[in-house]
Amino acid sequence: MLSIYQILQLLLSVLFYIIMIQAIASWLIAFNVINMRNDFVRQFLYALDRITAPLYRPIRRVMPDFGGLDFSPMVVILIIIILQRILLPNLFLPLITGQSA
């Protein structure tokens, strides 16, 4: 059970960093620090978008429109933090230690 817990924690951490990289890259594009005409940059951002779009889509359907601001990455990050720090430890710790909740 400990290995499943560790794998889930690792996957959530990787997803957190992917979202952060995508957010920083979008800011750099908005301020013309990164050039979108570069093929590598375009493919890298396309790959990040393909990874995160399935996570953002349901949240974007529920959240109201805030004009040009997209708060769905922040909501996904909050969900990841809640999963990592509250739900997963409370689910797996009793199974690992043999105690009942």
C-alpha cells in the first residue's frame, strides 16, 4: 500500500510542476519574452496544453467567465494540494499502519 501512496504522491507532484511551468510560460509569452515562432517553444507549449486541457475543461464549464482571466489552473492546483495533504494521507495512513480511522 505504501508504494501506491508514493506513486500517487509523485504523479500529483509532477502534475503540479507541469501546471506551474505552463502558467509561467504563458506569462512569458504574454510579455513577449518567449517567441511563439520558434518551433520548439510552440511544440513544448502544445504538449503542455494537451496534458492539462482535460483537467481544465470540466472546471472551465462550471466557473463563470472572468473575461481574459483563467482561474482553472489555480483551481486544479488547489485540488492537487487538497489531495496530497489531506485526502491521500487520511486514506492510506490507516491502511499502512494497520489502524482504523
